Amino acid sequence: MTPWDGTPQWERDAAGAVYAQVRQFVEVSGGRAARLSREQEGRFVALCWTAQMYKHFEEPKPGYVADRAELPGWQRETDADIFEAVETALRTAAD
């Protein structure tokens, strides 16, 4: 794990964009995104990340743009955790 301050700028930008996409998705769903399965949540994050990799790299590494089914289990779980963390933060901020 690299501390945030040591993370390359492109990666911080990509993470910020994914956060914004998840936030907007949750908001425009009117709170109904909570009904998604963990698999669906993780898939959404993975697709957002893949789009960012194509934005930042002309020829991204295959592992950066691999289909969700090809990702290791820890990465699939992390993607779902990211979605849930954003969703929880939004719910907490609204309270």
C-alpha cells in the first residue's frame, strides 16, 4: 500500500473520478442503489476504473482493464467495498 501523498497524480485523479461517478450514481438512483447486489456494486466500480485507465493510458496494462471476472477475489471485494463506502458516506452526510 502506498500512502495517498505518495500515490501518482494520475491514480489520485482516477480515484477521484470513480468516487464522483459512484456518488452521482447513488444520488440519481434516489437511494435505490442500496438494492444492488454486492456483485453489481463491484462491477460498477470496476467499469468506472477501467474507463479511467483508458483515459490516462493509451495502452493500459492488461491487468488495469481486465474484465471483472478476471480480477482476483481481493480486487472484486475491494471494488464492492469502495461502492459501499461511498454510499455509506453519502447516507451519513445526509443524516
